[in-house]
Amino acid sequence: MKLSRLLHSARTALRSEKGRRAATRATDTVADTARRASPRHSAKIDQAQQSARKYLDRQ
């Protein structure tokens, strides 16, 4: 699958409430896993998670 098609599918999914909820859950899961893997970088991980949530809230 081409990357452009994958991006288009992801953007389309973010237009629905269900897609936004799934993206938020995925963001939380990834951030939690990253914090466990590298606790000393938790400030940067929190910042990235906050940016992702802001983006998702705008969609």
C-alpha cells in the first residue's frame, strides 16, 4: 500500500468520532509504553502526547 493512500485513510478515519477515540487510545498507549521504556525522557514524551491530543481535538 502506498504511503499516500495510508495517510488518506488515516485522515478520513479522523473525521469520525470513533476514529478520533481510537487515535486517542493509541496515543495514550504509545506514550505509556515509551515512559516505561525510557523514564528519563518522560518530559519530552508528555510534550509529544500533549501535542498529539491538541491535534486530535482540532480534527
